[in-house]
Amino acid sequence: MVHFQRSENKNPPKTIPKYNFKLPIVASILFVLLLFIILIEKDKNPSMNSSGNEEAKNAFDTGSFYNEELFYKGIYESQGRDMPEIRAVILPHHLLATVFIAESLKSISDKVPVIILIGPNHSEKGESKFIISDKNWSTPFGITHSDEDIIASLSQNDLTGKDNATVTREQSVLGIMPYIKYIIPNAKVVPMIIKHDASISDVESVSETIFKIMSGNKHVILIASIDFSHYLRSLDAMEKDEETLKAINTKNYPEILAYDNDNLDSPVSLVVLLKSLEKLGKYDLKVLDHSNSSILMKKDSSETTSYFSIVFTVE
């Protein structure tokens, strides 16, 4: 048997191991890119710098009505529409309808300077029937500012009162603010929440005030944050929605104001929007989306909430 003896190499070849120069180069590039992104976001988002932090402290935080998963579902699954100049929008505030919310706002020009956002006063609290706020709004994407001139114009109407505490608890306002900031980042927003018992004469007065604001600036947009039929089965809700849409198309304001939750949660907000537009001139509407919670969840339920996304143009 032949035995092979392993030889020891006491003098290994003097070779330099290969060094992978790509890893530190790639890491350096990624680090620079990360710094660049942070600087951009810091410039876009005032809340990321020191002065922005101070500003954020004085703004109301909308985080209690922000759902990140639903928010990005709406952003990624919605598409903008090629629309003529839009003057008003109806959209939902129930976050399940996130795609409808995002799609409605994507139909508006991103250069819109001011949005008047009206919706129900669900709590019915506060002294005034029409309540506004002069607060700025802190969202995950920066601060949405109010507009002093619009607030001053609305405040001239005796039916309108300022009550920050009540407005900053209202879901029809808080839920929409992050979408506005993300999709129309430079827009200022003035919210108005409305009690259910406002009369037709009250509506006439406030819609006249809004009309004067909108006629003086064609870039001011009126948005009504409204959910439609509540607490009915899906088929019954669809029937009520047909009824409501017919009343909208025929401008049957007394019928709309007589509606309850079977049809929608804020008849007064709807009529304020319609009458403000009517004063501006002949308008056309387009229904972008319509559904209800049972359909969206693919689940038969004894109680649904229904949603419309509608845009309005004025000739």
C-alpha cells in the first residue's frame, strides 16, 4: 500500500485576495440617495424641520381618523379622470370607500388654492347651525393650512360661528384631510360642519355666502363630505340611492331636506352644495362611483352604508 504524505506549504504563494470594491460603492450610493430623499421630504414636509415642528404643535392632529392601510389602498387603486374644470365634488367620509375618496380628489386640479369642505355635524354640538374652524391640520404628509380670507367671508354670515373644539372632533372633516394633503398638497382647506335642523332659509343664506366666494375666485372648490343610505340591506339601500340621485337631478330641495338616514347623513350639506352651484350658473354632474359597504366588503349585511362620488362642472 502506498501512503501519500501531505506536504506542508510553509511558503504559500504571495497572492493578494481579491477585494470586492462593489459593496462599499453601492452602500455609499444608497446612503447618498437616502440623504437626498430625506432632504427632499424635509423640504416638502414642514413638520420634519424645527419651524415645522412648532407649526405642527399648533395644528390639530388628524391621526385619529387616519388608517394607513386603507389610505394607500385608495391611493394605489384609484385613477384620476380627465375632467373639465370642476367646481364641486361629493365624496364619502367612511374610510371603507377609500378608493372613491381618492378618485374624487384626483379629478380636481392639483393647483386648486382653496377647498371649502362641508359635511354633517354628527354630534350636533355647538351653538351655531353652521360651524367653521380656523385651525391648521396636521397630517402624516405635512400641514394643511386654513385660509383667513375665506374664514372672514364666511364669518360675515350671522348663521356661521367658529368652534374649533367641535370641528376638530368631526369625522367628515378629519378623515378627508390626509387625502387632500397628499393629492392636492398646496390647497388650503376651510371646513364647515352643519347641523341637521338648518332650515331652507338658513341654507339659502349660507349658500349665497358661498356663492359669492366661489364667483369671486373660480379656483375655489366646494366639497361635500357625505355618506348616503345608512342601516338598510344592500338592495334597499340601492333603491334609496336611486331616489336620492333623482332628487339631486331634479333639484327637489324640499324632498332632500326631508330625508333621514335611509337616504343620507346630511341632507342640509347636499342642498347647500346644490344651491351654491345653481347660483353660479347651469351645472352638469357626473357620477364617478356608486356602491355600498356590503358590496365593497363582499359580505351580505343587514346594515350597509352607501357611497357616491360625484363631480360638478359649471358652464
